[in-house]
Amino acid sequence: MLLIYTHRISNRLRYITQQCIENILKLDFELTTSVEDFIKHDGPKITYAKQPLQNEFFIESHPLLFEKGVRAIDVTAGDWNDIPYFFGVGEKSKIPFDLFAASFFLLSRYEEILFHVKNPKNEFKAELSVLHKLDALKRPLIDLWMNAFYQSLQEHFDQIPERASEVNYELSLNVVQAFKYSGRGLMRHLTESLGDLARFNFNTIKTRFAVWTGRSEDPFLIYNELISRLEFSDIKLRFFFEYSKYLYEDQNISRFRSSLNRLIKSVADYKTVALSISHLGLQDSNALERERLELTKQIHRPIWYALHSKLNLRMPHYYKRLIDAELRDDFSMGYADKIGFRNGTSSIHFFYDLDVEMVQPLKVHPFVMTNQVFANRRAAKQAFSDLRAVANETQKIGGTLRFVFSNEFVAERPGTTYFENLIQFIDENRN
């Protein structure tokens, strides 16, 4: 067991050490404020404080983990073993920065909370982030820090075992519009057809009529094909269905349509079905709770997983809404238009609420990429190049690479081609 001496055990410190040491490094540990217990301990031990006790493994602490609330913090960059860092400390420290405070800063989305205090209606863009300024958005920085920290512990203590590393892959299919043409009422068909006519989309009108009369299958009906395609793959697949009443902002057909419910039940027979949160659900906690409960009734199993249908998060309000609706896992942490790690890790972690200074019962599953990065052929080529670098680095330290794709993108070219290239890339990378 690793014993950590500190001058004070705060909620922030307890949270981040559990995430970094227990969840990422898989080491048993204990925090103590007793100098006597620390001295008597004959296993691996470190000091996390402003000053070392003697000549032990010492990490100098930044004030962040012993504060409450948020404030503007100076972030000065450095480099450790070719890994960028911030929150640098003095020369006595075995590690040249406070890796626990820096990890907490990223996981708690401290910078986003501070941004939204001043800009409540604006979206936090990747370009505003510390990771972008460090040119480290495409690197799982916390996981890299922890891996280097683990190697330092091994060099210092004989009792630290070897650490296995493995890369896993997960795909979230975001089904905001389950059908392209099917399941609509007569008035919606007529309205959309008139819109196609005004835009001279005659082929669309022809296809729409063929689907409506049953002579052609709806273009978005790729679900069985996708399940079969990934049946023998190592990719973990989940389906997130939007399940609300029809609104202009939510283009899916109403949850009261039997065609949608039949589709969801058929998918749930083979794969995990979860909730893609509608525009209405994002605005109204009661509507979100209704969506979750109604979907639960349809598939006869509890719905705990959620995905923000638009992926434009507002922190911490979005997570608090999920908690109010009794959802337990969210898969929306990332930037829709950028490859990389919004919170600096590929590892699952609990949400820490800075408003109340408590860990909340909501697990965050960060994603690395969405289909939005495939804007054109040139962007797709760059995306695969970036993804290869991310996968190679993650392979060395272990982690999970998650992807969010919409069914609309996967169903039609060129998205179908890019998606197939991604599956082949993952399969080749696993072998």
C-alpha cells in the first residue's frame, strides 16, 4: 500500500488521489495527516505538502486542492520527460509540478466553470483551453503524467509492481433522427416535400415517395447492418436514441410513433440502448426525466447512460441536469469539432461539483473524436493521421479511445466510407 502524508485531507485531494492512484494506476493507497504513522510505515510512501518531512519521496503541493470555489489562476507551462505540464513547483520536489492539482484542474473543468461565471451564455471553445495553449489537446495528459509518476515510484520503491497497458475502443452511435423519411405523418411529409420542391431536390422527392409507399428502405436503417459489422470486433457499441416529442429543434419523429419504438426494441435485443438528450430535455429537467422513464418502459430495463445530442456542453449545468434526472453515466465529454481530450484523460472519472465541493454520482466517459472532424477529404486525411498518433501514444500507457458518430453520417456517403476506414483502422491497430 502507498501511504501519502499531507498536512490536510480535503475533498479535492481525496477525490483526485482516488482517481489518479486507485482508478488509473490501480494501486492501493491511504492518506494520512499523522507524521508518526508515516514514519512507521515500511511500505512505499510519499509526502504531499509545502515542505518535505525529511528526505522522502516529496511532491510539493499547489494551493488549489486546499481551496474552495474558483478563481483566476496563473498557468505557467513546463516540460517533464517530454510531457508538457503546468503548476510548476520548487526544486525540492521529486516531480517538477503538482500533478494532482493539475489533474484536478482538468477533470473538474475548473477553467470552464470560471469561464461560464463570466460568460454564462457563451460556449467554451477548445481554443480557450489550457490544453490548447500547451499544444497538448491530442494527448491524454493526465494518463501520461500518471504513467511517468508510476515509473518514478518504481525507481524509488521495490514494492511497486509492473503495470499492464491495453487500449480499448468504444463507439457511441448518436441517433438524433432515426429515419430519414419513414414514420412521419402526412402533414410533415407534405411540408418536407414542398421544401424539397422549392430547393429543386427532385431526387429527394422521388426517394421520399419510394420509402413512403414501401418500395424502398429508409436510408437511415443501418442498425442491423452495423450490429452485424461489429459483431466480431473488439469495439464496444452503444446506441443513443433521442426520445422526445417532435419539436422543430428535435428532428426525430415523436416517441409516440410505433415505428420508432419497434426499432428501439429490436436494437435493444442485441446492444445497449441509451438516451440522446433532446433540446427540450436540455432545457427542462422534468422533460429529461420523462424521456428517461419512457425509454426505460419501452425496453424494460433501466436507462443510466446519456449523451448530449448536440455536444455543446455548458458546465456545470449540464451535469447537474443529468444528476437531477438520476442518470449515472455521460458520454459527452469532448470537443465535437476537434480530435483530442477535453479534460486531459481517456479514463472514466466521477464528476466533481465545484459549487458544492463534492464528488457527484455521475461517471464521465471522455471521447476523443466525432464524425464532425471529417468535414472534407483533406480534413479526413489529417484526422486519421492525428488519430494514429493518439492511438500509438495511448497504446504505450493504456486507456480507452471513444468515438461519437451520428447514424446520419454513417448511413450515407462519404460518411459511410470514412466510418468503414475508421473500423479498419481500429481492427488493424488491435492486431
